Amino acid sequence: MSEKIRGLLDRIRAFMESDVYALEQETSPKSFFSILPELEQKRMKVKEMGLWTPQVPEAWGGLGLSLAEFGQISEVLGRSPYGLFIFNCNAPDAGNIEVLISQGTEEQQERFLRPLLAGAIRSCFSMTEPEHAGSNPVEMSTTAVEVGDEYMINGHKWFTTAADGAAFAIVMAVTDPLAESPYARASQIIVPTDTPGFQRVRNISVMGEEGEGWMSHGEIVYENCRVPKSNLLGDQGAGFAVAQERLATGRIHHCMRWIGICERAFEMMCERAVTRRIGSAAPLATKQTIQNWIAESRADIDASRLMVLDTARKIDEAGPEAARTEISVIKFFVARVLDTVLDRSLQTHGALGMTDDILLSFWVRHERGSRIYDGPDEVHKSRVARRVLREYGLRL
Amino acid sequence: MSEKIRGLLDRIRAFMESDVYALEQETSPKSFFSILPELEQKRMKVKEMGLWTPQVPEAWGGLGLSLAEFGQISEVLGRSPYGLFIFNCNAPDAGNIEVLISQGTEEQQERFLRPLLAGAIRSCFSMTEPEHAGSNPVEMSTTAVEVGDEYMINGHKWFTTAADGAAFAIVMAVTDPLAESPYARASQIIVPTDTPGFQRVRNISVMGEEGEGWMSHGEIVYENCRVPKSNLLGDQGAGFAVAQERLATGRIHHCMRWIGICERAFEMMCERAVTRRIGSAAPLATKQTIQNWIAESRADIDASRLMVLDTARKIDEAGPEAARTEISVIKFFVARVLDTVLDRSLQTHGALGMTDDILLSFWVRHERGSRIYDGPDEVHKSRVARRVLREYGLRL
Amino acid sequence: MSEKIRGLLDRIRAFMESDVYALEQETSPKSFFSILPELEQKRMKVKEMGLWTPQVPEAWGGLGLSLAEFGQISEVLGRSPYGLFIFNCNAPDAGNIEVLISQGTEEQQERFLRPLLAGAIRSCFSMTEPEHAGSNPVEMSTTAVEVGDEYMINGHKWFTTAADGAAFAIVMAVTDPLAESPYARASQIIVPTDTPGFQRVRNISVMGEEGEGWMSHGEIVYENCRVPKSNLLGDQGAGFAVAQERLATGRIHHCMRWIGICERAFEMMCERAVTRRIGSAAPLATKQTIQNWIAESRADIDASRLMVLDTARKIDEAGPEAARTEISVIKFFVARVLDTVLDRSLQTHGALGMTDDILLSFWVRHERGSRIYDGPDEVHKSRVARRVLREYGLRL
Amino acid sequence: MSEKIRGLLDRIRAFMESDVYALEQETSPKSFFSILPELEQKRMKVKEMGLWTPQVPEAWGGLGLSLAEFGQISEVLGRSPYGLFIFNCNAPDAGNIEVLISQGTEEQQERFLRPLLAGAIRSCFSMTEPEHAGSNPVEMSTTAVEVGDEYMINGHKWFTTAADGAAFAIVMAVTDPLAESPYARASQIIVPTDTPGFQRVRNISVMGEEGEGWMSHGEIVYENCRVPKSNLLGDQGAGFAVAQERLATGRIHHCMRWIGICERAFEMMCERAVTRRIGSAAPLATKQTIQNWIAESRADIDASRLMVLDTARKIDEAGPEAARTEISVIKFFVARVLDTVLDRSLQTHGALGMTDDILLSFWVRHERGSRIYDGPDEVHKSRVARRVLREYGLRL
């Protein structure tokens, strides 16, 4: 670890402790908008500290970090539900920023990227459809038909995260239904949310909460929704290639964020174990079952971090294609660890763990999705196996 | 299985299908009160059908069933979050009814039991305290001091389920702090909720929801709360003995209800597996991982039912003391199965499983408590081991 | 449980304790033949006690028990590696006896069944082939071609259990390769082991031991091996139907035997836990991890027994076809429990568990096969899922 | 990874493929001595290649590698049961060599270390006692009493690995029973195996095999066994400190060896999955359960390697004390992975996996000990928890 990243991590850790954790009493199920002014203040402070949007290249105002370096920051920020938002590197904005930097036209960058980088607007990514398995991206019903110099979009999406209040969506839609390869049929198109025909039906109630703002998942209907062709992001038909691009980076961000959550849940478990008395004198920590959970969690979290950072290094050195297997491996490995560590920590807290008085319930509910989104773990396992088996001469 | 119980089960199953499942769209996180009129209609209908409060003896208006027989009804009712309430056999009312029948004075039965049996009022049970491990019931801070012909109660309770709207609470409080046996120090006392000094602080937000009415968990402060000594339930100092009494029955009720939930989640998993397409043609059910989950769930649920009914039969034949080990075994065995089956079913539903559009999220969130309440699974495992090891000459 | 079976179980338990357990120092890897005289003495004693071949109908000299009744005996006998042999109900003789009673001609019964029932000879069952997955019985290379009034058998079998010293084999071979249904191509044929062309290549070294006699697994080559057509067992082409017949009974026998092993391993674990000291005073049983293992094993074993006996009762009442799902369920459920309980018991014994000074190593090694033979657990899970999914309208 | 270690690994891998794997048909349960001449030839060849005893410093004829570097070699050698022996770095010789280099007097090094380094003799390490839990090393009955200028040793040891044919044992015995600290009571003493009173009672039959030579575990009785005081290794009373020294290195060696076994079992599983047909056409690898096992094993093995090498680097940089937690973590983490990967590979092989025709059974049987020796996993988990909890202010 370089001096540079070590220094950065120290500063960010200090800021999390001084400024962010105190906000957590506001997580759930209270209103996002009630806390927004405070979050904006923190974002201002982060800008002043020169730590804003740390994930992007220096040319775009970021810190010019490698993926392995930013990954370590992502872990620290992930320790609070507010961390990544306060530093302007939360999903889906971070991915949208990445794609706009890499694929955006100058006009698109001026209109959509700049304000996103400045934190003046928010955005969303509209890919998943209720009627199709997210794990099979070639199945997609949403279409974008060329009408004059416009695309007319029709379709039904959901889990368009943070659509509530977003300025624009990047929409995945079929533009070339007859293309031979199913991977060459869809395109990514930028759709301002005030475009006629963009209808946010609702914030989906997820695990007991509809949420608000960036803490929500939108259901969207596109009905004859027209945008100029200049809103095409990347080449027509290159929707999957572009989506693939953001995937590798996003995986590292997510996994390191999950590890941040794990560490926090682990600390809560240990704190609880030493302070909760069972009977007159003995703390919970004297119980061997609790000790087993602590030891196994320590092992699982450390293994996760080593794997994710090793994968990040491989991507930094040789690109995402060279790390395809690892990128799938960390998905299911870390998602399972997250699930398990949260479960152990909740159980250690007993009834308190069930309440929204502490953060665990929030994570248990909302991070359950980690085993599902970006392809369920089961799909990634099959992918890993298929890649391995190719070395044994079998193509499945 | 007798003809009688077979007929009953058929009628109740039919009623669940015709009248109850349709209500489920109202589960969460919508208001309990908005649906209350419909629930009351259903309760009326159940009374007319002669199926009301089926768990109590015929002398008290019930069906006079054995525990093993009612257990099977509890499974059917447990298939919906509304089932047990509609039949007036939900917790904690069912337990309070049982204790009032067995321990209540004539006056208590007249004033508290009759309207409870009639479904005119609701009640709650106030035992768990935030500052003490629920698994160690001899640790309790709430006191009831004799002042003249009254008890003056002071203390802090939480997870007083259904306190919101309840007419009375049965409170566990220390009346005899100097009794030699720690198990002879507490008593159960009936406290009408309109008694001065009974303060419902809040409905605790649990897994993202504060809930309402019987679907809530209250935090209660007792501050110089006075009730006449005639509100003592059973003997003074017999609080644990009385609590123990309701435990065995309650365990069977709970476990069979969990099995009902399991069966429902299992059916949803199978339905999803045959209807959800992955790719152009193949349903999800063609995936061996899903097949494994179906087979393992089938095995786990069947094993659970056989164990719980076997335990119920033992209690019916020889009393709860003779089935002490089994009563602990089914707690951790079935709670784990419930957790696992719900997890598999949710995962099979993908993103939809995360939403409140279907019931799974409700159960995943609220039934997570099954591994905690009535003593965490870990405590029951140690208890079982200790009982087993006595046969090998070791007293732990 | 009837008085009859209760009395039988008491007598058999007493005999196991007085006569059988003491033989166990001779299990492994010592010679089977060195202990054979003692085993023969015990068999004689069992005959004198009127308990010989208890699984067969009274007409054939057995005790005329239902499957659920004999299952309970199988558990008690399974507690020792010698139990079933001493009572003449061990595999594969028990299965061969069952099939010969049901399918054998009078001549076959006279020549092969009578001496088997008398314990004068042993037999083996030759089905599994090294080149084909045992889980897919329609894949089979061994052929039996009609030549005059003989069958000429050619093929390669292995895991022909107890071939060493057996008087005859029942061989599964393809007689009707062109039959439309793949299930109508094979037949079962009785082959005396002294028939020219029957070559026992070796006792396969399994988990470190070649074994001897009935404690061995033979590799057999059939080379132009000719037997009279009168040696056909059941109809030609009915090989699978006949094999199916013995399967249900065999499953109950095996599963109950496994439960017997579980109980024994459980007892050893408890004994070890109370006697082994860690440090100056505390026995191993004070460790919560050990307590967890004891409690979970108690639960798992009890669940297993309830499931297997429930399945046996279903077979007794409605025949094996009605219990097809359950017969698959108990296979993978109980095999997994066996594996887990043995593993926990071994771990509790530490280094001693690794040695052949106690029985655990023998079972851990040889019962590992329980998850494989009669169809690997994975195959049974898929079968159960397929049967379940039919109720949801899907045929896989 | 340096060029140096990369080159070494390539050469060793090539040698394993050209010279070592072919020997494996001789593993089990055939005689060690029958293959000894071949092994000696291979050892000669390794010496000629300049790869002999690679783990020791250059001054002692080794390759002067860091622990992290040798760890990678240990993985490659661990891929065959013969690898480490052929390179003269197998346990317990490797540990004895390490201690003799660090603690041995010049005389001891001349007499015991030199021939050990040369591969002219073998040695053993005699610590574990049948009557005491190996996890609690302060419990020990073997004594060494000073009689004149000799130690007279009495005691009972077992699992003195490779005692059969060893030239000397390093014995752990209590020399200072009255020392205040229980960790200051024992000493390590060198005992030539031809010393009167050194009695090798037997090679313990372990998992079905008594073994021979270095593939055996001895039970030893020390009866008035006298050796000169100059055979004391390190200071008197420093037995634990000296044992601790070899532990860290040994842990890395073992864990990397286990990873080598995992990789080999993984390769066998993949080979089997692509070659074994189920039914007419589809290979086993089309089954998603098999794919899950492949993917999960890939993840588990990669996580293991990253953790062990990370631990080795910490030891290289800051010494074993700084890596105490990690040294315990990798014990239980990698031992569990080894167990699981072997189990999956065996299951994938079906009946063949049960036989001694392939290596899996050998590893499944003998590496089951990995979860037990050097402290059972359960003990290491408690140790890790205790170290973690110290940071939370609790000393257990």
C-alpha cells in the first residue's frame, strides 16, 4: 500500500467517525428528505477536503486512483449507508459517470456528466425488467424505435434504483432486434426524466420500505417516450458491451462496500458480546458459539478482502477480460459472507437486532439483494464452472 | 388421524382459500386498521361456522381438541398472517386464554377471559426486558411491591407483542426478591392498559415497520402502576411455573404455524420455478440448484411436521415434563428450517422476492425472530445437550 | 408399537449387548475369516432363540413382521457391523432372499433360497458396472444372449458386494436390447459362482481395505459365462421391475441400519464428552460446540427415524409406489445425517477417532458410500423435485 | 513473485509431472518399503538438480527462501503424497531440522542435523499423549528426571509420526514440574531410538492402515529411558517456547501442502466431470450441482491460498508473534476447505471415489486428521475470538 492511499484512508476514516456515523440514527424507516440538508452539508465538506468523487481520473476532478486503491476507500465508505453518497461515488451514479466519461459525446458530457460530477443532479440506470430474468440480459422487451431523428422508447422496467428525483436515466432498450448476435441488439440511451412518456409508476416497496430519493427502487413505464438520437450512449447495438464495461468496476465497488458493512457488523457483534451479560456476571462472549461466529467471521471477511483486492489488481494490470473468472467468484463468495456475517451479528444482538434501533436490520433487509442483483449467485457459479471446464476441453 | 380432525381440516382449508388469502395484499406495510373491518367480518363468519377459538376445551366454547389435533389446525391457519387472528387463536391471546382458564379466579375469568374468548378485546404478555437476556428469565428488574391491598409495579418491558390496542397485559414482575430459589421470585399480574402508570412508549420499529394493533411490538414503562392484589394470576411467586405451563402449548402452536408458512413458501417456490422462464423456453425448474432446494425443503418440512406432531402426542399422553427435550429440539430445528425454506423461496423469486408485492419479504423479516424469541436456538441446544448428558452422569 | 415388537426389540437389544458388541475389536483391518467361527456360533444362538432371518414371512421361517416393525429391528442390529449378518438379514442376501421368495421358481427356491435362508451359503448381487453411472440403470453393457437353452453372459461388473465366498450371483444383464422401453431390456439371472466364465478379478480395495468374505466388494468379469435359461429370475426383460421391488424394502433396511450406527456414534460422542478432560477438571462436555453437536445430532437422528418409519408405514399400507417420493427423500436425508453425526463423533474423539482402536473410523470410511450407492443423493434430490413439480403441471 | 521463485516452481512442477505422479499407484495400502528404492532414486535426482531440502537457509545447503516463497513450493510438492519426502521437507523432519538449526548445539547438529539434512536418516517428534488433550499442551504426564548427568524419561506417547525407522525422536517431557508457569515445565530432549527403554509398541492403525516407515504413526512407551543431558534441545524448561517456534513455519508448510492436495482433487473432479457420461451423451459437468461444486471449490481454494501466503508474508516481515491470529485462522479455514473439496471430488467420482484405485480415498482418510492435529479447529476458533475480544477490552 502506497503512502498516498494510506494517507487518504486515514483522512476518510477520521471523517467517517467525526461526521458520518452520527447520521445513522436517521436511516430507517424515516424520510430521506428530512436528512437531505445534512447530507448536502457533508458533501460540501468533502469537496472542501478535496476528496470528492474520488473514483474518477484526475482530469475529471477525482483522485486518479487505481481500482485496487479505490476499492479500499469503498470499504471505508461502505461502513455507513451514507458514506458513498456523501463522497459522490454511490451506485448507480458512479457507474453512469464511468460510462459517460468513457462513451459520452462532448455534448453528453457537458449536459449530463458535468452536473453529475458536481453533485448537482442524480441519475439512474434502467435495465432490469419485471418480466425477464435479470440474469439473462439478452431477454429484454423494451424497444427503442428510430422515428426521424429520435428514438421512441416503449417498455416496462423496475429496480431502476434512485429513479425518484433523478434528472436522467440511462435506459437499455432493443434497437436492433434482427441483429444476428443477441448481444448486439440493445443500446444504451440517455432519457431525461422529464421527457414525456417517462412514467415513474412508484417506488417499489422493498423489504418493508418504499424509500425515497436515492434510497429507493423505481418502477418505470416508458410509453412512446422520445429522445433525440444524440442521446445514444456509445454505438447503436453496443448496449451490452457498454454495460459489461461498468460491470467490472462496479463489482469491485460493491464487494468492497459489502466488506465495509461486514466489518461494521463484526464490530457490533464483538461490542455486544463483551457488554451483554447473560446471568449475573458472564458476558455473552464467554459462549463458545459466539466465539465461533467471531472467529469464522474474521476468517471470512479477511478472505473476502484478499480476494477482491487481488481481483482489482488483476483488472488494473491486465484488464477485466483477464479477470472474468475472479469477477464472478467474488460476487457469490462475498455476497454469501455478507449474508452470514450480518445474520450472526443480528443473532448475537437478540431482540435488539430485530429492531430498527440499530443498523443491522437495515442491512439484513436491503443487502439481502446482494445475492440477487448483478446476476444471482447461482448464475455466477455456473459461469465460473463453465470457464473452468473450458480448460478441460468442454464448452457448455 | 380421526375422522373428526380430518373433517375440520378440510373445512378450514376451504375457508382459508375462499376467504383469507385474498386479504394478503394488505399485509405490509399498509395499515392494520384499514383492514380491520374485513378481519372482523371474517371472525364473525368463523364464529358462525362453529370454528371459533378452536384450541380451548368445549366447556369454554372451543372444539376440545388434543394438542396434536390442534397443531394440525395451527399449520393450516399459519399459512396466512391473518389465519390465527381470524380464528382467535393467535399469540399472545391464545397463551393468555390458556393461563386464565387454568389459573384465573372466577372474577378474573369473568372480567378478562370471557371477553377475550368472545374476541371483544385483545391482550398482551409483558415479560421481556431490554436490559436482560430473555433466555435467562431469572434476571428481571421489574418489581411489584405490595402496598396495602395493591401491587405497585415499576419496570421497563419491550416486545410486549400486541400491546397497541390491548385491553390488559399479563405482567411478569418480581414480588419476592428474597425467595431462595430464583424461580420463586416473580409473579404474573393482570394489568388493564388503562391503569395509570401503564405507559406504552412506542410500537418498536421492527425490521422496517412499526406495525399497528396486534401486528406490533410494544415498549412499555410501568411507573408506580397500581392494581388490586386480586389481579394476581396464580400464586404469588409462581410466575415462572405459570409461564412454563403456557410454554409447551405455545411451542407446538408456533412450530406448526411456522410449518404452515414453510408450506406456503414452498408452494410459491414451486409455482415460481415452473412459471418463470430463463431464456426462451426453459423454466427455472430445469435448474438442478432449484431442484435441490425443492427436494431439501420437502425433506426438511416433512421432518419438522413429524417431529412437532410426535412431540405434541407425547405432551398429550404424558405431559410437558416428559417431553422437555423434544420441546427444545423442535424450537431450534423448525426455526432453522423456516429460515432456510424462506431464504430459498425468496432467492427463487429473484428481485420479486425482495419486494412487498408478495408475502415472502414479510415472513423473511418478521419470522427472523423465530430463531430468537422464546429463547434463542443456541440456548435450546445447550439445554438439550445438558438433558442428554445427565443420562451419562454429568450435571452441567 | 405393539407388545410383540416391543418384546422382540428388548430381546435383541439384550443379545447385542451380551454377545455382539464384544466382537467389535475384530472389525478392521483384521481378517474376516479369523472371526468367522465366532460369528457362526452367534448365528447358531440366534437360530436357537427363534430370531433367525426375522425379516421374512412366517411361512419361510421368519417372524412375519411389517416393514415398519422390522425397520426397528434393523436399527438395533445396525448398531454393530456384525448385527445383520448374525441375524441373516444383511445385504445383499436379504434382498436376494426377498426376490427369490417373490419371483423364484420352485426349483430356484429349492436350490438357492432354502440354503440362503438356512445360512448355509451366501450370495451376491451383480448390477453396477464400472463404465456406467449407477444412477442411470438403463445404461448397461453386460449382455445375456440366448444360446440354445442357455444364456451366455458377457460383461464387467464391480461393487458386487460379498462376491468373495458367495455361492451364486444374481446378475443384471441386457437380454432384449431392442425393446422399445429402455426399462424392458434387462433381466435378472442366477449365476452360480463356480460357473465357468465367472471370474472374480479381485476384492476392490475400498477406503484402505480389500476386505474378505461378506465384508468385501468384488470386481467380476463374465466371459462367455453360460447358465440354463431356468436360472432366469422373473420374466425376461423384467429386470428393472424386479430390481425396483427390492429397492423399497432395502431402503428402509439401510436407513434404519444407518440410524443404528448414528445412535451408536452418538453414544460414543456423549461418553467421550463426559469422560475426556480438557485441562485439570472440566470435561469436554462443558464446551458449547460439543453441546451444539449433541443437540443437533439428537434432533437429526430423531427426525430421521420418524421419517423412515413413517415411510415404512406408508409402504406397509399402500405399497411402495405410493411412497415413491418419501423413499427418495429418506435416502439423501438420512445419508447426510449419518455422515454428519459420524463426523461430529470422530471430531469429538480427536486423535483417537482417527485410529482403528474404536469403531468410528470403520464407519466413517465404509459408510461414506451411503451418499453414493443406490443412486447418489444428488440424483434422488432431482427425482423428488421432479415428482413434486408434476403437481405443478411440469414434467421434466 | 520474483523471477527466482517463478523459475524454481516451473522446474519443480516439471519434475513432479515427469517423475513423481507415476509413483502414486503405489500409495495405499501397499507397502512403503516396496517403493522405497524408487523414492531414494528420486531423492538422488532432486539432490543432483540442486533442489534438495529447499526450505533451509543456504548456509545449510538449502535455497534460502522466504516462508512465502517456500510456501508456494510446498503447495506444488503437496500435490503428491510423495512430494515433500522426495525433496526432504516433509513433517516431522522439516520441523526437527528447523529446531536443530536454531537451537541445536554444535555436537547435536553434527550428530543429528547433518545426516538429517543429507537424507541419511529420518527422525520423529514425540509430543502427543493418549491420556491428555493435545490442544492443551500443559497437560503432560511424560517426565524426564535428572539422574546424574542423564535424563531418565518415562511416559507414554502416541501419534509419534514416522517413528517406524526413525534414528531419533525429539521428546517433549516435564523436567521442571514445580515451575510456576505451566509453560516452563517441559523440555525437548533428543532420544536416539536405539536407546534402551525406547519402545515402539506399534504403528497405530489409522483409518484402516497401520502404514510403514514415514507413512505411519507410532505409539511409544518410554520406560526408564536414559540419555545424556547434552541431548537437551534448547534450554531446560523451554520446551514450549521451542515447540512454538516450529509451529508458525509448520502451519504454513501444512496449509500450502493442503492447498496442493485441494488443487489436485479439484483437477480430478473437473476431469471426471467432463469425461464421465450420465446417459447417452451428457457429461456429468452439465449438472448444475457439479458446477456449483467446481465454482465453490475454485473460490475456496483461491481464498485459502491468498490467506496463507498473506500470513507467510506477515511472518517474513514481522515475525510469527505479529501474525498469531492469522496463524490460527488459516488452520481452521484451510482444513475445512480441504475437507470439503475432497468430499466434493470423491462424490463426483461416485463408486470409483470410494476405491483405492485413485488417490482420493487416501487423502480423505488421512487428511481427515487436518481438522484435529496441531490443535482441533474448534480450539483455534476460540483462540482467534479471544485475541479479537482483547481489542474490545475483554480477556478470556
